[in-house]
Amino acid sequence: MPTEFSIWNFAAAHSLVIVTANVPYEPGQRVDIEILDGSERGNVYLNKKDIKGETRLAITTHESADVGVCIRNFLENDTNEKLSRSVDLDVDIGADAVDYNAIANQESLSILEVEMRKLEAVVKEIVEEMGYLQRREMRMRDTNESTNARVKNFSILITLGIIGLGIWQLVHLRSFFKRKYLID
């Protein structure tokens, strides 16, 4: 059975995720990387087998969810079970994943312009995340209000039921006591 280790980070919908894995060679071992998300659909973005050396993997998320990078270390049959492996893993999401040095060289931008692009991307991410949080808050508020209405209706029903049972009990006891000639 392979040893598995997963790292989870939140990523907004349509975000660029770049995973850089540096896997040194170890005899008798094989490393696989799987990138997936924790959404209801359980999207599997990438499943790369037998990673060697430095490898860059890039994906774009489909929905807002936690993105997991799962590393599995497979041992060959005749290999000692106590072997381990050190893997250097770097996960960049959103604005952090963009290579601004390449953009600066390609478009001949100054340092200040590159910084402005970085800040613009960060602000855009913040605005998108605030929109996501606002939509989530609206869904939670709607759920809370519908639950509150159900509890209120149920409590009214229970109160009416208790009042009805109390009235029935009074009528029943009154007729019982009249039959036994305890009251007039």
C-alpha cells in the first residue's frame, strides 16, 4: 500500500494553480502526484505518475473549493518498508502563480509597473473572494431564515396541540367527576 500525503489550500473558481515538485531519485521508489478538489463533484484535475526531478504542473480550477495536492510514494516489492523520501513541494495559487518576471521581460515593463500589475491581480482576487463570501453569506442567511420559520411554525403547532390536549383533559375530567357524583 502506498504512503500518501496531502496538502490542501483554498482556491477560488477559475484560479491558476501551479505546483512545483522537486523529487530526488531514490532507487526502489516511485512518486505519483494527484491534484483534486474538495467540492461536491470531487474534480480530479491531474494525475501524474512517476515524477522525477523538478516538475511543474499547472491547472485552472473549475469551482471555489479546497485544492489538494496528494503525493503517493510507491515501493517496489523487494524494497524495505521503512524507506522514506523527501519531496520539495511549492504550491502557488492565483496571483502568486503568475510569473511577473517573464511578463516584465516580454512587455518591457519597469519595476513599478510590475508591482502595479501584482497589486492589481491581488486586488482582483480580494474582490472576487469578497463576492464569493457575500454569496455564501446570502445562502447561509436564507437557510437560517427558513430554519427559523420552520421552528416558529413547529412551536405554534406544539403550543396549539398542548392547549387542545389541556381543554380535552378538562372536559374529560369534568364528565368523569359528574359520573362519580363528585361535582354537580
